[in-house]
Amino acid sequence: MKKLINNPELVVEEMLEGMVRAFPQYVRKLEGYNVIVRVDAPVKGKVALVSGGGSGHEPSHAGYVGKGMLDAGVAGSVFTSPTPDQIFEAIKAVDGGAGVLLIIKNYTGDVMNFEMAADMARAEGIDVESVIVNDDVAVENSTYTVGRRGIAGTVFVHKIAGAKAQAGGTLEEVKAVAEKVIKNVRSMGMALTPCIVPAAGKPTFEIGEDEMEIGMGIHGEPGTMRTKIKKADEIVNHLMEKILADLPLEDGAEVAVMVNGLGGTPLMELFILNRRVNQILEEKGIKVYRTYVGEFMTSLEMAGASITLLKLDDELKSLLDAPADTPAFKQL
Amino acid sequence: MKKLINNPELVVEEMLEGMVRAFPQYVRKLEGYNVIVRVDAPVKGKVALVSGGGSGHEPSHAGYVGKGMLDAGVAGSVFTSPTPDQIFEAIKAVDGGAGVLLIIKNYTGDVMNFEMAADMARAEGIDVESVIVNDDVAVENSTYTVGRRGIAGTVFVHKIAGAKAQAGGTLEEVKAVAEKVIKNVRSMGMALTPCIVPAAGKPTFEIGEDEMEIGMGIHGEPGTMRTKIKKADEIVNHLMEKILADLPLEDGAEVAVMVNGLGGTPLMELFILNRRVNQILEEKGIKVYRTYVGEFMTSLEMAGASITLLKLDDELKSLLDAPADTPAFKQL
Amino acid sequence: MAVDSAKLIDIIKAIADKITENREYLTELDSAIGDADHGINMSKGFKVVVERISGMEGKDCGTILKTVGMALVSTVGGASGPLYGTAFMRAGQAVDGKNQLNFEDLILLMEAALEGIKYRGKAGRGEKTIVDALEPAVEALKLHREKGFEAALKEAVEAAKRGMEDTKNIMAKKGRASYLGERSLGHQDPGATSCYLMIETMALQLLGDKKA
Amino acid sequence: MAVDSAKLIDIIKAIADKITENREYLTELDSAIGDADHGINMSKGFKVVVERISGMEGKDCGTILKTVGMALVSTVGGASGPLYGTAFMRAGQAVDGKNQLNFEDLILLMEAALEGIKYRGKAGRGEKTIVDALEPAVEALKLHREKGFEAALKEAVEAAKRGMEDTKNIMAKKGRASYLGERSLGHQDPGATSCYLMIETMALQLLGDKKA
Ligand SMILES: Nc1ncnc2c1ncn2[C@@H]1O[C@H](COP(=O)(O)OP(=O)(O)O)[C@@H](O)[C@H]1O
Ligand SMILES: Nc1ncnc2c1ncn2[C@@H]1O[C@H](COP(=O)(O)OP(=O)(O)O)[C@@H](O)[C@H]1O
Ligand SMILES: [Mg+2]
Ligand SMILES: [Mg+2]
Ligand SMILES: [Mg+2]
Ligand SMILES: [Mg+2]
């Protein structure tokens, strides 16, 4: 296991400490809890946004804590949902009296832990609502599953709901726009290599030198298909086909694009992927309104990428354009 | 070779195309040349900044083209300095009449190619000056070398000289502040894994499962020492000792810190490194004015990191604080 | 059968040891169809459980079980934290205030645990989850009630084991493994396995007690 | 010895072939003490060289050599691009306008190439660079001038080879390998090697010519 760490059991704590030391102008940590909140939390009168999940997806979610995005990021152990008491503390710390929206990625564990926390907060009289992000089209949504997973599209929910809250939206309004994003966002990913959970010390799966896994989850969960490595353009063709089948876009539609690296893939390759994403959209007469290329929702050092499309309307465009100032997502 | 590419010979061209398609609001490409310039170049009356080098260090340098930083980024083949004619075209495209500053990393090839381009531009009457960044303390500066290498500290030169140019500084003033940064910036890096240059198809070096290379260059050049992997804190101790030996900082001094990932190292680990960097500075009474943690000067998919310290005075602080808006470096 | 608080603590400690011994095994199972952390999560949780219940001999059995549940909820995370946490908390409520547990109490608390898991996870039998080991065990306990606690307990362990092994032959419909569709076939469910291990350990402790 | 433009083009093409054949070898050498690209850079450049000089039989030798130099400067990049580019451009200037080259012209152009490399790279003998192969060759050509071009050329090839091999025993003081300090010892310099390969190929072409 080649990692720049001290103790596999302490990676989350030490990471959060390093983060707070790096960005004291943005964030602080709740004493005794792996929770990062806006340095000026609670912001009186503003709807507060809380997200979180297992660690190992950095900069998600604590990296998006700041003006125009989240109020708190709750960090579980690596790839493991945080616990209800942590989430409850986060809710209490950021509630500015206008209510709190929980942004949950659709995993059984996350949903259960966040729901338990919401119950605890409601019992204390805090107005809590939640939305569940399920953008991953790799797994078909059927009665045989618990629905689709939440992956990189979650960052668009943070951005847009965050802008709405910053603009003074009510809890109901912020929740409504978050749900609009969720309805219009689709993602799919793939991986070339596994990653190593520090506490496990060995790779989450094995894969041949010439193989890739299509539809890979962000926790090393197996995908839908394993094949020989293909050219970047062919991989993009496949991912885009799946995404566009699930998110029909008429000629002239406008989208935001996110090409997200899973951690081990260099920016060079992400740009090569974006080239093909853009070509395909151009061929179909779909207009790209904004593109984000980089690492937004990672899986430790896994090599691979995901593509996200968000269908936009005027409301989403103006909220996407709003400024944001957080450690990992800045927009002027 | 596990890479998301189409053709090893075309990675630079396709990457630049993907980049321009992602960020048309920031940059455009010079037809026929691997040169990225500000979309509004040339900016009349502003000193123009041109940097560049081999590709594979993304987001360096084209990712820093935009308001408050560079006017052009010139992209050579992977890990190979660009050629004089490319650089010459970049200079011509961005010269807004106030002269052009070339920011060169100290490698024999880069220096020769940029100097030849400067000669060509001067022959056409363009006012060209250059600075050479040599922040890497891994290699001792002695009569037996061509001086120290330029690595991640270069990004501070882009930021600060870029702010000075944006603020209307003359070529002489912009060059002077760039040189001040160079005088006050030191870096050192290390690697856990090699990377694969696409055209070569195999790793730049071999290294054992339990080994690391200290003082690694950003082109896979061997470092100064190979040892067993140590704990993150011990690695930081060593790098900081070397840096601080070369950049004496009195009690109360202020610095900017950059913890830079080489491409394959997750953000989690970079934060763990920053934790220790910050502890050491605190112990020594040195004040951290701003910290940057992320991927700024990479080496394809190499796992590893570098640490950079920049000693600040009031002038450097105010220029570092100035807003910047580029694809890969934004500051509000 | 008669279990006092001290004995209950011993049983829970034995379960904690068993889970810790099987940390790699459970994680291995989870790596095939999940995210390779079940053993890590559970052993982390039970480490805290042991800390929290040490010295609780003076408390009633309900309080001890609720403490286990709270510890699991607040340390395990993931799916198994709220599920097992809720199970132990419900079990504790079922025997609230009791300083001594008899066979009927055992049945009560196991039923409560099962209900807690089903409430929290909304899974039914045959969805490749903890329920597939726990529900058959509870049913066996009740079905063989008249044979006496020793025989019934042995049946329960057998039933849990069969339920666990049968998860190999079913497609997951809940939890992370459900994303795999048919690719989840052939793999034994980690949660059903940890559940079986707990039941087996509890039985060994209780039967050992009886024989002794 | 008499080399016309067509023959000069043949020699350059043979050099291009030689470099391409040794693409992996040169890169391998560079991976030990540099950045593993020397063979890649050089063969990329010589591919363009061959395209540019094809069909230039009607031009004088100086123009052809300058074209080679320009092609190398504008395609190779790195250290070797400006160095070899300058070398060929200077060589071209030294024999400007000539349609036929004799032995004295060869010496002139080799001297000019050496000067070009030293001007551009500011390296002297013994710094583990191209100079360590090229300078001994030029000196040998001049020293053995009276023995006739065939003998002198053979001496030059021998001298270049010895110079190249000797780079193993010296510490780099210029270029990327200088960062290595003592760790550069024991490794043969890639640039000195590509230089030797060019000189050897040129000699084979010229001597083959003579014998034929
Ligand atoms: N809805 C559910 N009801 C009951 N058990 C479930 C449910 N969802 C998941 N599980 C159990 O949880 C186990 C996985 O636990 P664990 O690996 O700790 O959590 P996670 O899936 O969050 O990583 C599965 O093997 C399964 O037995
Ligand atoms: N100053 C110099 N003078 C002459 N030759 C040099 C000088 N610096 C480097 N070289 C030669 O260049 C070779 C490396 O070329 P190459 O790998 O193509 O460039 P880079 O070092 O930029 O990757 C070295 O082996 C050395 O022979
Ligand atoms: Mg998990
Ligand atoms: Mg090079
Ligand atoms: Mg799991
Ligand atoms: Mg080289």
C-alpha cells in the first residue's frame, strides 16, 4: 500500500485537520466530530445545506463548504456513511433558523444514517428536509434495486441549491430546486484501476492489465461490465449513449458538463475525454452552457472517470452562474 | 499502459482541443500551434506573460491562462520543452504593445528554446524579457550543475507577476516582482510511483513496492535518494528541513504554502501532508498567510507530492491576494 | 436458561471477539459484492461496544443492550451501523429493566431485533440481507420453543446458517449489492454472515453455560 | 571524396533510419539519467527532416543542411532540438551555396556544427554531453587530415566512440543528468550516443561510397 499517510485508522481525522489548517478563512471543524462547517456558521436566516458521506471522495463534500454552496460537510470513515450523531451535530451547528436541507447520495447506509439524524433534529424542533441524489445511470432503476446510486452529479446539487439558499430561498424553494437538479442530472463512470482503502490495506478488487470496468461505483463497487480497455473516444461513446438514453435531450437543449476524475487519472486524460463529449453533443445539436473538468467526486487513487450531464433551464442556468467561494469550487 | 487516450502521438493536440472546448470563455488555441492564449489576447497596453514547457504537468501551464495570470501557455510534447517557433507565435499573439515576459522553468532545453524564441521576437521589434524559475532545493546549486530545477513554485510566479501585469505594471516592474518571487520561493518533492509517457508506453523508472524516491523531478528524473516508504509526517519533516535550510525564515516571517500533488495522489493525502507542514511552521513561529492544496504542477499519473514555501512581504501579499480567473486557478 | 447482566456482557464480548476474528473474512465477502468494508466497520463498532459495556455489570440487561445499540449506531456508519444499532436498541427496549433473562425473554428480544432491522432497512426475506439469516433463526426459536431452549437454540443456529448459505443463490434486491444484478449471484451476503456469526456465538455461550 | 546534394540527402536519410532504429535504446539511456525521451524526441524530429529534404536534390548542400537544422529546431524541442538544430544550421552556413562537398568541406562543416553546439549549450569537454562525442571526432578529422579522408574518417568514428564510452566515467555537469550528481556515474550519455550514431552512419555512407 503506497500512501502518504501516518496511521490508516486516523486518515480522516488527520485529513480534516490538514484541511482546516489550509483553509481557516473558509471552514472550521466541530470539536469532537468529523464535521466541517462554514467558518461563519450558522448564517442567520439562510437555509443551511448539509451533505456528507464516506470519506475518500475528496474534495467531496467538505471541500464544497463555503459561500454559495454547503454549510456543512460530514465525513464518515473511508467509503462508509457517517453516523447519525455526527450528522445531527452538523445540523445543529449550521441551522440559522431558516431550516436545513440534507443532500444525501442514494446508498442504503447514507439514507438510513441521514434519516435517523433528521429524526433527531426534528425532535429538537429544527426544520429539516432532505433530497436523495441518484444520478448514476450505470445501474438500471428497477424494482430489483434500491434505485440508482448518487455520484458526481451531487456536486451540481450542491452548487445550484447552494446558490438558491445564498440568494435567500426558503427551505421549500431550496428543496424544490435541488429536486429539479436531481431530475435533470445523469452520470456514468468507469475505472481502470482499483483503489486501496487504508484500513483494508489491499485493493478493493482485482483487474487485468488490459481491462477496464464500466459503470464502476465510487466505492469500488463492481460496475456493470468488464471489458478490454478501449480508446478514450469509444469509452465516451458508450457512457454518453447510456446517459443520453436516460436523459432525452431535444435539439437545441442546453447542458452543463462535468468530466470528473476518480483520483488517479491525470487532467490530460480528462481533457481528452471532454473533447469527445463535446463532439457528441455538437453532433446532436445540444449546446454546452458550462463545462467543469477536474476532480470533484473521487474514489481515493482510483484511475478512471465519470461523465455528468445536467439539463438546464433559465433558473438552473442563473443559479449555476452565481458566484461560489469554497476551498474546492470557486466561481467568479 | 492504462490510459484514457486515443493515440499516444496525439495526446497533446487532443488535450488542448478538449481544454478549449471546456473553457471557451477563458481561452483559445492558436491555429496550427500547441499554444493556448487568453480569449481576449492581445490585451492592449498590458504586459503579457508567456510560460510553457513540456506537457504532462497539467494544469500547468495552459490552465493558468486568464485574467490575473498568464496570457499564453505553450505546450511541448510530453515532458519535452516546446520549440522556439511555437513560443515565438505565442509571443506575437499576446504582445499588446507593453512587452512580453517569458517565465521559464530552469531546464537546459526550456532555457535554450525560450531564448531562441526571444531572439526571434526581438528581431521583430517586440520587447521581450525572461525570468528563470529554479525553486527545487532537491539538487544543490553548485558549479557542477546547471542550477536548480523549476517545479511547482513556478505557479506562484505566474500568480504574482500576473497580478502585477493585470494591475498595469511595466515590463520592468513585472519582471522585477517575478524575480522577487523566484528569490523567495523554494520547493521539494518526492514520488511513490513512476509515470508512463504515452509515446514511451512504459514507466519512466522502476521502484520497489515499499520504496519512495526523495527529490524526484517532475519529469521522472531520478531524485537524490531512494529509501523505504516512511510515514507522511517523516517525509514532510525531511522535505521541510531541506526547504528551510535554503530559505531561512526568521520568527514571525510570513509564507504562502503550496502542497502540490503529482497526479496520482489523492487530495486526502495532500491534506495529511499539509497538517504536518503547518505544525512545523507553527512550531517555528512562522505565519502561514495562505495555503494552496491540490494539483498545480503534476507529472502525469505519478503518485507523490511537493511542498513549496514562498516568503512574503507586503507587496507579494497584496499581489497574491489579487483576484485571478483562469480555468485552473481562481481567486475571488 | 438464566442470563444475568454479567453473563450478557460476556456474551457480547464473545460476539465482539468473533467479529474481530472475522474482520478480514467479512470484508472479503463485502469486496465481492459491496465496498469491502463490512468487517472493518463492524469490528470498529464492537471495539467501542466493549469499551462502553465494560463495568456495566450493575445495570439491567435492557440498558446494556441499548448501550450496545447506541454504540453501534454512533460508530459503525454505513448500512450495518443503523441496522444492527436499531436491532440492539429494540432488543434492549424489549427487555427493559430486567436483571435476568430467561428463554422467553430471549425470544422476545430476538423478535424485537428482527423487527428493528426490518423497520430500518425495509427488506423482506430473500433480498440477500441480514434478514435472511435473522428471520429463520427467530422463526426456529419460536417453532421449537417446546423442545426447550437448548434444542430450540441449536435449531436457530442451524436455520441461520442455512439462511446465510442460501444467500449465495439469490440476487440482491437491497443494499449496495443490488446494483450488481445477476452478478451478485454465487456470493454469500456479508451482513447475513455477520448475523450468523453473532447468533452462533451467542448460542455457544448459552449452551456452554448450560452444560457447565 | 565528393558528395553531391543527392548523396547528402541519402546520408541524412540513413542517419534518420539509424536514429529511428535506436529510438528505444536512446530513450532507455535517457531514462537512467534523464527524462526518458531522447530517442522519442530525436526520431520525431528526423521523421520531419526526411519529409522536408525529400525532393531537395536540386538545392545546394548548405540549403539542405540548414533545412535539416530548421526542422530539428522546430520539431524536437527539449535540449537536443536546439542543440542539433543549431549544429546543422551552422554546418549549412559553413558550406553555403556549394553543390558538391569535398573532404575539406566536411571538416569545415563538422567544425561549424561543434561550434554551434558549444555556443548554444555552453558545455565544454568532460561535462557528459554531445560535445564529448563530437569534439574528439572533429579533432581526429583534423589531426589525421594528411592520411586522407578515409583513414581520417575512421579515426574520427573511433574517437567519437571512445568519447561516447568515456561519458560513463564522468559526472554530468550540464543538462538534466547534472541534477544527479554522482548518481550519473556509470551511465552512458544519451546525447553523446546519438551523436556517435550519426557520425558512424555518415562514415559508413561515405566509406561505402569510396569503396564502391
Ligand atoms: N435494507 C437492508 N436491510 C437489511 N440488511 C441490509 C440492508 N441493506 C444492506 N444490508 C446488509 O448490510 C450489509 C452491508 O453492510 P456494510 O458493508 O457494513 O454497509 P455498506 O453497504 O454501507 O458498506 C449487506 O451485506 C446486507 O446484509
Ligand atoms: N548544454 C549542453 N550541451 C550539449 N549537450 C547537452 C547539453 N545539455 C544537454 N545535452 C545533451 O542533451 C541530451 C538530452 O537530450 P534530450 O533528452 O533530447 O533533452 P532533454 O534533456 O530536454 O529531455 C543529453 O544526453 C546531453 O547529451
Ligand atoms: Mg460502506
Ligand atoms: Mg525532455
Ligand atoms: Mg460495505
Ligand atoms: Mg530527455
